[in-house]
Amino acid sequence: MNRAVLIVLDSVGAGELPDAADYGDAGSNTLKNIYKNKDNFSLPNLEKLGLLNIDGFEDIGKTDSYTGSIAKCNEQSKGKDTTTGHWEISGIISSNPFPTYPQGFPEDLIQKFEKRAGRKTIGNCVASGTEIIKELGKEHVETGSLIVYTSADSVFQIAAHEEVVPLDELYNICKIARELLQGEHGVGRVIARPFIGNEGNYTRTGNRRDFSLVPPSDTLLDYVKNNNMEVFAIGKIEDIFVNKGITRSNHTHNNEEGIEATIEAIKEDFKGLIFTNLVDFDMIYGHRNNLDGYADALKYFDDKLPEIIESLKDDDVLIITADHGCDPTTESTDHSREYIPLLFYGKNIKENNNLGILDSFADIGKTILELLKIENKIAGKSAAGNILK
């Protein structure tokens, strides 16, 4: 194999993990609950690869024959957020969860932030991003104070109107927050949440940016790059890894852009890794409990999957997975602690091949590195020997 195409369907979880109740996520199963709650719902192209033959989905309608190698992955890291999930996929097990702030951030931290940012803040609470701009948008526009909020995840989010705080300033303010939020306050991500519009009609834009912690050790990406291969990051991958181990990137804003950019990248001729995150499932639909929108987004990806597959070269392997759950059918609007689905496809990949449950998300990165014949020291156990023809 000369190239891996790794596509993360952000938040498309595959059922509650054994410790899900510890995270308040008992009963969560993002993918299965969408099938169960949408009449006549199907994803024929993913199902052809073996989606419904993954352990736990047999009752939905498994097929007698499928074209890929399949599994679901256990999570070894503590947490259920984007950074933790992507880092584990890439070979880092996070033994300590990132800090969360259910009561808001400490006052002394907020004061330091305000002093360095040159603006006051409002909010400082746990909130839905769409609701807090409805509630505080008018005050923000009138005063210029930054809307700071968090969620059940380890995030420090800053919402600002693009006509009040220009994007460059907002991004610089996020960098300031990232510098402050280290050590005991080292949240997984600082997120810029720009919006536009007028009171009663505020709308978040596609100019979101994530500012993550730098990975503490080399990942899948570093090993590929250091072996003189390309690492092409699409979507928010460059943010999650702070450009570490990346040779080039395309910061797409939505699923449609991300899918098209992935197809164009596949058509190019290079060795290495294409690493794509498709964010809409999580950002637009999961966190808003929008079942219909989530289902439609899955169907859109499924409809585009044949074009992705047709673009593959004979020595490519396509890998489709997720990073956590965000079940739109449960009361919670937060991420959920779930297994992730795993689908391998390629000319040299076994068909009708169910690997069961893999020990960790890191098995994905370990497998890719073995397929690319790259020696490495990342966490995980390679499944390459079990999926190659």
C-alpha cells in the first residue's frame, strides 16, 4: 500500500462503551438510533462495505456479503472529545482527561484573559452556542465584550460578531487564550465561534477555528511526514494537530467542501496519508439534536461514497471511522462515550472480514503505519495482517 485515505465522520458513534454510564451516556448509540428513529433509513453504499455487519448492528439488517474489512474500536483514553479521539486514532492514549468547567472558568483566569485580550467578557457558563448568542448577542454588539462559554467538553469557546470583532482579531484572541490555558487549565480546544446578523437573527458562520494543545508526542502524522511522504490534512485536522506532522492542508468549512477536497486529493499522485474530518455531523446536527439533519448528512456522504471509491488507486486503502459519538436522539446535546465504527476498503483489502472489537482507536494509526511499511513507536496494535488479501 502506498497511501491511506482516512475519513473521520465526526461524532458518528457505534454504541455505548462499557463505561458510558460514568460519562452520563448510557443508552447512546448515534448511528443505530438514527436507523431506529428514521423510517426507511438506509445507507446502501456504506452497508455494501459492511456497516451493518459491525458487531451490534446485526438486528438493523446485516448483509450476507460485503466488500470491506470491518470492526468497531474501544477507546482507551479518558474522555469523549474531538482532540482525545483524533489523538488516539493517531497513536496517543490520553490517560488523564482534559479539564472541564461545569461552573464556568475561574475568575482569576478570566481576569488575566481580559487583560491580555483587551476586551471584557460576558457569559462564562455552560451553554449551547446557538442559544448563548441569542441571549447575549445584543449586549456583545453594544459593548464589544466577548462571549465566553463552555460545554460538557473540554473547550473554551469565544463567540463574537464578525462586524464587532474582525476575524483576525478573534483568532489572535483565541491564541492568547490558548497560551493561558495550559497545565491544570489545559483544555482540549479553544474555539473561535464567529457569527453575523442582527438581533433575533444571529447566525454562526463557517469561519470557526479550533486551537488545540500540541500533541505531547509524535503521532501517525509525524511518522508519515518524517518518512518523506505527504500528509494532506482536510477540514479541521490542521487545527486538531496544530499543524504538527502535516505537509499541506485544506481548511474546508463543511462536509460538502471536505468531501470534494478529499476526492480531488485522491486523484492526485502521491504517497502517504490523506486525513479528512467531516465536521457537520457533530457541529451542526449532533449538538443540536437535529435527527433529520444528521440523517440527511449521512445520506449525502453515502451518496458521494461511490465517487470517493472510484477515485481510489489500486494501492490506496480507504478507512472510514469516527472520533466519538453525539447521539441526536438522546436528551443530551453533548458528545457521547461510544465505540467508533471502522471500515477498510481497497483492491488489496479482504472482503467479508469482521475483526470484531479492536482494543483501541490507536489500532487505526498502527495499522496505517504497517500498511505504509513505516517503523514506529505509537500506541496500538496493527490489524494489517488481518485485512490484507
